Amino acid sequence: MTDRHEMWKELGMDLEAHDTLCAVLPTAFGDIFLSQENRPEGMAFYDMVVSDIHGIRPAELIEEQKRGRKIFGTFCLYVPDEIIVAADGIVTGLCGGSQFWVPDGEKVLPKNVCPLIKASVGARLGRTCPFFRIADMYVGETTCDGKKKAWEILGEDVPLHIMDMPQMKRVKDIEKWIGEIKEFKQVVETFTGHEVTAENLHAAIVLLNKRRKAMARVYACRKADPIPISGKDVLLMTQIAFFDDPQRCADQANALAEELERRIDAGIGVFPKGTKRILLTGTPMAIPNWKMHHIIETSGAAVVCEECCTGTRYVEHLVDERPMMMEGQLQALADRYMKNNCACFTPNKGRIDDIIRLAEAYHADGVIDVNLKFCTLYDTEKRDVKRALKAAGIPVLSLETDYDDTDAEQLRTRVEAFIEMLG
Amino acid sequence: MTDRHEMWKELGMDLEAHDTLCAVLPTAFGDIFLSQENRPEGMAFYDMVVSDIHGIRPAELIEEQKRGRKIFGTFCLYVPDEIIVAADGIVTGLCGGSQFWVPDGEKVLPKNVCPLIKASVGARLGRTCPFFRIADMYVGETTCDGKKKAWEILGEDVPLHIMDMPQMKRVKDIEKWIGEIKEFKQVVETFTGHEVTAENLHAAIVLLNKRRKAMARVYACRKADPIPISGKDVLLMTQIAFFDDPQRCADQANALAEELERRIDAGIGVFPKGTKRILLTGTPMAIPNWKMHHIIETSGAAVVCEECCTGTRYVEHLVDERPMMMEGQLQALADRYMKNNCACFTPNKGRIDDIIRLAEAYHADGVIDVNLKFCTLYDTEKRDVKRALKAAGIPVLSLETDYDDTDAEQLRTRVEAFIEMLG
């Protein structure tokens, strides 16, 4: 494997601290992923990416920067990738998924903030993630309290644009969101030096729809029994999509989907037919957060769908490709993005509908609603989720977790009891 | 004192639980307020109100309801009272300030939510506060995560309108806020059956400015040394203002201010000249939360100003009275309300400027920045507040507190050390 230390050094990273992260990841990945039996061959690409996760893609991004392209780091599904891609910019997700980064985040943020935000801030300020160093501009949004305040801290260290999310979903809120996308378009144009035109925006919409369709095709294969791919592996594909080139992401996902479709035809699965099927819902699982999937899939069940930002919300709902003029395209973008039902909205009844719809579509035997500690939004919605699922006759388990592993055994005990209860 | 049990029963209250609250309040009030020496005579009104806090004003409100007037319960300074008053409605604050209500809130909300929100929800659902029973409609806003989700729970039990706050303060955000005020106006008109006209809105603007001016006059007296009134007493006046009739509130505040001005002329104070002067900043202190003031003022210092929602934000900044047409009036309202610098905005540099300006204006020797547990917004801003005050050469102490009293002695130790350090 190429030695990346020179590149990391040029990025101003803390090499010593970063080496300790690099030392533990391969073992964790091996234990969690490579121990699985009968994995689809299409996963080889993702395994390769993870094996050099702070090397391959960062090196590509640096090459693109040398050609004059700008890299935008984002933290939320509501930020429309299409605008960035249209202006020949590159999007990279920047959500921290490891406890490794949390202590550096806690130097500037209260402990009572969710680990995802603490890890994201820590990864930047601790200089221990190349993606956080490479991004030329960060794009924030006003989804939750923790993020709203985190931008003020990150903004002292890196150029940062904030999109003001509406907190409701009335017609005028969608209009407000169009206004935010318009402003974002101007910011991106100025920053990249490339105008966003109806033509390049159309191409970007088509490209990102292609990515959605390819990934959704993989997701759809999980409706089969036996299930041709583990939940973990689909989560990994999804997590890597946030960092990858969209065309390559679509190609890899399509190749994987073809393989899975052949498996379904042949009745091949990675779990025995009849394995209990779990729909996960709740807070996002940023790479390398594989904790809940690993616990569930080593407790006798399979994760068949994730109703969350690192799940269906990323792959569902295409942007309408028909409008060929800017106004219609911006409207189509706002319409599509506002179809996502994050707990940051009030009310957020649409999420309940999504969970029930997906539980039925994926033939889930039960739902596990898991939220990251100190996420007030998802934590509060647990009550509604539980009530609605009970009314629909779908068993549900509500859990809270943190990035560290101290709660793993306790979670496992509860998950095992839940799966057993599913009969 | 009139027995109010019949009224409370008609309000559907839990009389038994409520009696336990009524049993402890007078002792707490006596210990904290009546033990003070040389209090202004003008405080007699507020003492009288507190002595029958769940009786006098609730009885008045019920009388007004019988005359057909509607009562609107609000939770936030950004909701414009003027609209409600113009439509002949009555505003009552509904923020819970006692640990008594927290357990009932925790039945439906996560423990990791700030006590103010838990107490507010608990006071409603536990049926242990007449104001929460009397209000015909609640008005929520999207200031923070906890509130956004609390509205969904409260909205199942009571008519509730939500105003979507912008999370930033650019020109277009003020415009958005005007749109929200317009919608609110329609909701209030429909609910009360009274049209809001330029005439009655003008009268409401003048009336509520009168209240602000009268209260600000009391606040201004605290700039004197010796200080003619304790911080506790001003806090009490402010807390009661949220519930009181605006005209009476203005009259009482003006009477109190006159007395304080005479005291200043005569060099009369409630603390010895030279007593260390503290500016409090942070989360709101809803009645009966008198904890920090009591600790500070029994530790050798005086609270001379509160930069918070139960402080200067309620009394500063008049609405421009010159516009006589609806459009101009709504703009003036939006402009005035957006001058408040709540930590829910990103960025919120204006609050830092306010703290420094007020610390200088009130000749503060030090600032105590206190936030309620699990308020991510104020908790995160502590870092900026501390940094800015250090740069300005103003000593600062950052504290966190909860509604229960278990942390009181620990807080006292830290406050005493801070005051001692002020020399």
C-alpha cells in the first residue's frame, strides 16, 4: 500500500495522532466485515476503499484541486450536491463516525452534544482526518442546536457557508428553501469560478439521480428472502457513497445490484431463509460507525433497511429531470430535498409514515429505533415512533447509544432479547 | 386569602398534586424575598401577587374569558405580544420555572432536555398550573430542538400555533419573520374574532412600549451605587410582567421606578456602597426560579443586570411607533424582535456585544454566565462569552445549573470564590 505520510504531512495533519487511528481501523474492519461469509464479490471495491480510506480518495481529491476544482465538505442530506456538481465542484461528506475524534471535539464543545458533531469538530480541529483538511469550503445548515453552534467554531478555522433550513414544511417554507438554494448557487459560483447553468445543472441532476437509482437498486434487493447481502455491507456502500465520485459510485452500485439480482434468482443469501428482519431507524451512522449493524447481525437477525440519513433518505426520491430552465430546476431540487423527513422538522409525521411504509416494503419483523446520545430531536421522536408502530402491530425496540463501546454488551443483551421475542 | 380550590377544580386541575406545590412556595418565597432588608415599598404589589400566584391573575383571566376574550400562552420573547393585544386577546407567559413540574415532563420527554421545557410540558400534562389550563391557545416557535419537539406533544392536548423562527439574521430572514407575523396575525384574528387594524395595532405597540419603558426605568436605577433594589426583586418584577396586564405592569413599574429614583437621590441602597456588582447572562429564569440570584446576593454581591430573556431582552428596544400603516408596523415589529440575540441564532455575535455593553453600562465587576442543564445553545456559547469577556478585561464565571437544589452548595462555593476574586 502506498505510504501516504507525505501527503498527510502536506495537509498539515497531526501524523502521530493519526497513526494511532490508522492502526486500529484495519482490525475493526476485519472483525466486523471480513469475518462475514459468502459476501458478494461486488464488495471487493468497498473493501479496497476502506483498506486505504485516508489515502485513495484524498489523493484523488488533491489531484482534482491541482486542476483547479474546489472541494466542498458537507454534513447533511439537505445540502443539494447538484449545485456543487453543476459548478464542477466536488462534494465530500464530513460527518465524523468514530469515538477517536470525540475528545478533540469536547475541547471546544460541551460534552452534552451528540458524538457525531463532537467527532466532526474534533476531526477538523485535531487535524486527524484528511477529508476535513482537504475541503476548501464547508457547508453547514441549521438543522439542530448542536450544528448551529458548531458552525461558529468551525467557521473560525475554515471558510464556511450556512444554509438556513426551514424548521417546518409549509408551502412558504419550501419557497424559503428555494431562496437558500439560490444563494448557495451564487456562493458556489463565486467560489469555483464556474457559472451554474440550466445545462450543467440538468446534467448534475441526471448524474445524481443515476447514483440514487443505482443505490436504490441495491436496497431493493434486500426485500428478498434469503437476503443476498448483509445490512453491514449495504451500510458500508452507503457510507462510502458520501465520499466517492458520483459516477463511479453509481457504476459500483449497479454492478453490485446485478450480482445481488442474480443471487436472488438463484435463491442465494448471506443469512438463512427466514432470518428475522430488522428495519433500523434513527440518527445517521457515519463511517466507521458500524456498531448497531454488527450487534444485530451477530445476534441472529439481519438489517434489511435503514430509515435514516445513511440509508433510504440518501437514495429515495429522484429530482424531477423534466424542468430545463433554472427556476423549475431549483423548485425541483427544493421539492426533492424537502421530501426527507429529518427529526429537525416540526411536526415530522412524515417520518412515521416512512418507517411504516419501509417496514412493510422490506418485510421487517421488527424495528429498532436507535439514537445517538444527546440527540434531543430523535430522542424525543422515539415516543411517537413507538406509539405508531405499536398501533400498526410492528414490534419496536428503542435504544440509545454512544460512539464508544462501553455500552456494546448492554445493547447486545437488549437486541438479543428483542430478536428472541420476534419468535 | 380566597380559597381557589373550586376554580382550580373547574380548570380540571390535579388538586392534590397542586396542593403540595402551594404548600412549599410561601416558605421558599419568604426565605428568599421577605428576608431582605430595606426593600422598596413598591415591591408590596409583587409580593401580593406571589402570595396568591395561582389565584389572583387566573381569576382575572377567567373573568376576561367569560367576556369572550381569548388567552394566548407563549413561551418565547420572539412571539409579538402586540398582535395578540391588538386583537383584544390576552398574553400569558407559560414557561415552567420549578422542579416540581419536571417529573411530569419527563414522562413524555427525554431526561436530556432542559428543565424549563420539561417543566413547561409537565405543568400542562400534570394539570398542576392554572395558567397552563386557562390558555385557549398556545403559541410555539422553532427556537431550539427541545421546543420544536415539545410542541408536537403539547399540540396533542391543546390548540397550538407554531411560528417558524429564522435561524439566522440576514435581510431575508427578517422578511421571513414578517411573513410569520402576518400568518400569526391571521390566526389570532380568526381565533379571537377581532380584526387587527392599523389603529388597534398602533395602540398595542404604544401600550407595550409603555411597559418596556417603565420596566427599563427600573432597570436603569440599578446603575447607581449604592443599588436601590436587589437583583432578586427586579427579577421578580420581570417574571410577573409575563403574566400581568400590560397597563398595570407599566403603572407598577413606574411607581417602583419613582421610588428608586428618590432612593438614588437620597443615596439609599439595599447593599452597602461598593458591593461587588454582577451581570448575569444565559438561559431564562422563569418563575419561581430565583436560585442564582439568591446564591449571588447571599454571597456578598449584587445582581445589577440580567442579559437574558427574563431581563434586558424583555425591556430593551422599543417598536418604532411612527408607521401608521399595517405593512410598516409589521416591519417595525420584525425589526424590534430580531434585535434580541438568543443563542438559537447562528452566528450570534450580537449577544457578546450586548453582554459587554451592558456590563459597562451597569458598571459590573464581573459576569456570571449560567445555563440550564442540557441547553446546548447557551452551553456552547459559553466559550465565546468567556473569550470575549477575557479580551475585554471583564472577569467571568461560567456555571451550569438545574432546577433542583442538589447543586446549590457547589454553586455557592464557586460563586463565593469568584466574588472574592473580584477583590
